[in-house]
Amino acid sequence: MIVYKFRLYPKRAEAEKLETAKEVCRQTYNNLLAELNNGFTKNELQNFLLDLKVVNPEMNGVHSKVLQMENQRLFGNLSSLLALKKKGHKVGRLRFKGKNWFKTFTYNQSGFELTHIRGKKGILWLSKIGDIPIKIHRQVEGKIKNITVKKSNGRWHCSIVTDANPKRACGTKEIGIDVGVMNYIYDSDGKVYENPKHFDKYHSQLKIAQQSLSKKKKGSNSRKKARGKVAKIHEKIANARDDFIHKLSAKLIRESRFIAVEKLNIKNLMSISYNAKNIADASWGKLISYLHYKAENAGCVVQDVDPFCTTRDCSFCGHRNNKLELSQRKFICEKCKRKLPRDYNSALNIFVRGKELASMENASNTGQIVQQEASMKSEAITSNRC
Ligand SMILES: [Zn+2]
């Protein structure tokens, strides 16, 4: 299985149809959930879809298999929930989905056609929607199994799943990772990857070279030479950093099939001046883009997660604690008194949020685990940002 992610550029009429289809799918999911709570089985709900169409004629504007996928999504979420319950996790009920929590719908097996025109230009035809211009930045290999359409930040994208064999193999672990200054990465299995601090290693060399440069006369040959030396050290740092990030991202993909990562706002982090040097050195943005890129070739899922409050929320009881100082490396929950490394707590929060998002964004993946507690927490967070 290979998953390709492409950007869609629908014209106004098609964009409106996509919007309507997404909303109809959300209402269908919620209607099916209501009937599930009344004790209906999967097959009964499949038939119930036909009854729903009679009272909700707008459902006829959506490809029928797309609506059936909502039943799949519902039962996928339910079986993951039961699996967690079996393992002894404290889980709640499936929840009705609000507009902000419903971003995707899926075409499975039929109702689509992808045409490559030339260069990166292509057309994706979707049943009941029409032709949508698509930017195909990589060649699609294999037979297309399903297409999930997604709206995020006002833009439309699609994930195309094919049956082709990935070029590299991914592992079996499912993790969330927190990136930090003290430790480069802390993962939700408790594994730590140290910050390489390449800059520190070369810092003294660089300082001497920069001082020497500043003493040289402008326009002189020796100044030219000194400038070359400074540039060379900068290049060494960049190469060492790049090498480290390449190796680390390859290792993480080799070991895992699911990785939840923070959506980083490097600019905000850089504004905390005493951290700036380390953060620039750590270059997490690059790591995350390498993970995304390598995951596409390996059939591994890398899920972005909003990082708000991941450091403050208790990963055990969900209580939102008062702001932690950056210097405070241990997380101690005010409510349940649980004590664990600060970055480890964040990694656990990132993991459960990532799993929840991944399952909502991919109706066809019935193996995804949904942790209801995480869902409730996340929905509360959306309405109450910190
Ligand atoms: Zn707690």
C-alpha cells in the first residue's frame, strides 16, 4: 500500500459540492450513530441508509459508496473502542461529530477517475462532484483502492491509496514524538534521542574564525580567505545536522507504522531568545518534513497534531494543569499527582490526539485505534485554547 497526498484546486461550483458532500457525510455519520445507540447492527444500518435517503433527499447528491463508508467509519471506531476496553483502558462512548471535527470523506473502489494531463497537471473526477484540477507531484503507482478528500485550513487535498508495494518497509510501532531542547526527541514509548548539539561542537571553531575575520582589512585577500573559513564551518554544521536528521527519520520510519508529530511554529519558539540557538540547531522542521516525505514511500502514517496544551494536560487523567515553567523538567499533575518527565507526558498526549485525528481522517482504516478520552479532551481543547 502506498498513500499519495495531493492538493486539489476545485472551481467554485465543485468546491461548493465538496463542502455539501462533507456536511451530508457528517450528518449521516451522526444519524447512524444515533441508530447504533438504539441497538442496530452493521447490516441493519446499511439498509437504514436507504430509509435515511427518503427523508434526507440531499443524500442523493452524494455518491452512494461514500455514504456507505460512513457506516464503515462508525464500526471501525466502535471496534477500536472495544479493543481498548478489552485491554483495560477507561473509555467512554462514541461521540457525535461537530463541524470542526469532520474534515474528510472517502471514495472506496469506485466513483473516481484520475487523469494525468502533462507535467504535474491532472484532473480528478469524483462522482456527483465533477472534474477537479489536481497537482500530481509524484507518479502514482499501482491500482487506486480508495481516495479520501480532506479540507484543512481552507484548502482541499486528497489521499490516494494504491495497492503498489512501498519502496521502503515501515515497522510496527505506533508512537507520538515530542521534540525538545533538552532531548531532541522523546517518544510515547519512553525512548529518548539526545540532542546532537552540533553547533556546540563547532561553536568555538566558529567563534575564532569569526573574530579573525572581523580583524581583517576590508577588500584584502586575507579577509577573503577568512570569510571562506567561516563559510566552511557553517557548511560543516549544516552537513552534520542534515546527516543526523536523515538517519534519525529513516530509523523512525523503519521502526514504526504510525507517528504522531507536533505541528511546529518555529517562529514562536525562536522568540524565546535563550532557546533560539538550540532550536535553530535542532532544526525540527526539517525532521518533520523528512518524516512526511519518507513515510509516503513506506506506507507509514505521519499525523500532524496541534500542540496546544500538550505540555500542560495530564496524559493520565486529562486535567489541565497551570502553566509549567520551561525550566521545570518534571510534570506533576495537580489532580492525580502523577509524576513523569515533562516531554514524555507531551509525547503521550501527542500520540492519543494523533490516533484520534487519524481515525477521523481515514474512514477506510478500520484498524485505527480511537481513544474516546482523547477525543473528549481534544474537543474540549478546541473550544478552549490556551
Ligand atoms: Zn492527572
